[in-house]
Amino acid sequence: MIDVLPNIEVSTNDAPQVAIIWMHGLGADGNDFVPFVKELNLSGLPGIRFIFPHANTMPVTINGGYVMRAWYDIIHTDLGRQEDEKGLRASQAHVEALIEREKSRGIPASRIILGGFSQGCAMTLQTGLRYKEKLGGLLCLSGYVPMADKVAAERSAANQDTPIFLVHGRLDPVIPLARATASRDLLQSLGYNVEWHDYYMQHSVCPEEVSDISGWLNKILK
């Protein structure tokens, strides 16, 4: 039995019908994106429970072994080299445990959205593409598809038609735009429904992006 990660919850009303599990980036924690809930235009949508989990702490190789919150180790600045498969799969199990908890609270998998920024985006795709039941959507900010060479063999048919929102900064110095566009192209080649946007920004979030997130949520949840 996998323990449910500690997390922060924010609900838009007292009877949520949708859950969004939103994962932070390397070195941050669940508090990082809590303020964004107020920036999203969610009026007219069913009640949403936002869950912002805290990743476990671990030494991160590219940061000199410094211990910080991370979903998996980063071994090289070239993110495609020597990926931390063990860490990715361990965190995938933790995300799946969060999904199961929401299901036990009455929200069906089809009304659960996975989302995240940077490493959290990678975990959204790592988990969502493999999950055994259809999810409501995958909200992918400034990240990439990890273990890309294994996706075709490991993906679940249940989420073939799940909408994917994938966005990136054109000036991102942490995860190059080319890595994100390669992820987009891979997903599209496998037949996924990808809504793609790129913005004049670095490894961050911009107002135009927040507006596009709102539009996408309104489109898939109404």
C-alpha cells in the first residue's frame, strides 16, 4: 500500500465534482501553485477540488547531491540521458495513490485531471499516459515526456482520447523548447489530442498562459 503524499487542498465549493492533482517542479513544494487557483476563471464550472502534493525529498545529482523535494533525480542537464527510471516509477505510484484516494471520495477517474509544472509536468505525462482508466485531462506546463522511448509500449488505451494541454516558454533555459516540441510531436504521432501553446517567457508562467489554462478547463469540464 502506497502512502498518500502530504498535500494542500483548495476547493471551489463544498461539493466538488472534479479533482485536479497539480504537481510542483524541482525544489518547490505544493504551495507553489496554490495562488493560481484565484487567477483561473472557473465561474460556471462544477466544483473543483485542487490537490497540491509535496514530493518526497531526495539528493539531486545536478545540484551537487543537495537534498530537496523532487519527483525523481536529474542526473544530466541533457534530460534525455540516463533518466532516473526508478524514481519516475516510484513517484508514478504516489500519483496513482492520489488518484485512487479521489476515486474513494466519490470523484470518478474521468473527472480527475492531472497537472504540473516542469518535473510535475513530466509526472503528469508519466502517470497519465499509463493510467488504466480514462482521466479527465492532462495539464502539462513547461515540461516534457520522460522515458519517451517506452511510451508507445507502456501507454494505456484508456487514455488515448484524453485531452492534453501542453505549453512551453520559447526562452526556457531549463528545459529547451526543442525538448517540449519533440514531446508534442511524439504525442501527436501516437494519435493523442494535444492542444499546444508556446509563449515569450522563460521557465515560468505568464498571464496569457493562465488565460489559456482557464479556456481549456472550461472547454473540457462544461
